[in-house]
Amino acid sequence: DQETAEGVSPENQAVLLELARTTITSYVSGQPVPEPDLARLPAELKESRSVFVTLRKNGALRGCIGNLGRPDPLVLSVRDYAINAATRDPRFPPVKPDELEDLHIEISVMTPMQEIASYKLVRLGTDGVVIRKNGHGAVYLPQVATETGWNLDQFMSSLCRKAGLPGDAYT
């Protein structure tokens, strides 16, 4: 069970994962969270990128929160969204210190969003998808399709329902 930080170079994956784990551990233990030294970091970690932090405990989702288009440097977004995933996902109670050793961390660093002409162009397992319609919205990361085994219509229908829309709102 390997922790992952997709979307950045392998050496920077390790930096982001360590930052996320240290941040969560510090925050839920009531200690000060790390303050990354931006001047000493590689340019890739200072880029403004959308990021999601997903936490799993014993294989089950334990928290997932992220952003789309936040202007902060990547390292600061990872720090902040690690805290949010651990303590502010409304689907779960805040992570407690005795859960820390059982947490698996995934960091998804997103490429810039692109509008597509048809939902049929979505590449399951490769593309994350955002749906926005009538003031409702939701996001699925690429791994949702892989983990669930859904076909494209099941994936899109579930995303619509997550957004509070009818299941066929994507058509």
C-alpha cells in the first residue's frame, strides 16, 4: 500500500507526501503545522496547481478535499488541504491522533481544466471530471472510475447525482 502524489516528479512526490503526513500529524496533535520555506523549494512545488488530498483508512475513504484553480503555491495547497481532508470533510468526523498510523495519503495534482465538446471524450481512469450546471457542481478524480469499475455512463450519472442533479444531466 504505497502512498502516492500523482502529477509531479518522483522526487517532489516524496516532499509533498512527507509534508502532508507531517501536517496532519501536527494538526490533529495540537502542534504547529510546518511552514514550508518557499525560497528553498524547486519551482515545481511553487507552481499554482489544483490539488486534492485523499485519506484512506484500512482501504476505506476517510476524507477527501481539494481545490480547483487555487492561486497558492502547490506546497501550501497540499498543507492546507491535508488539514481539510483530515478535519473538515463533512462526511466524516475529524481524524484523531490514534488513527494517524492507519492513514494512507494520496495527493492528486491536477493539470489545468479543459472544457470538452462531449462527455464521450472523457478517458476513464485518466481524466478527472468536473460538472457544473444550474448552480450545482461536483468533481470526480480519475481514480474513481478505476476503483469503482463503472463504465462512462455510470461514472457520469453518479457524478451528476453527487452534484445534486438528475442522473442524466450530463447528456
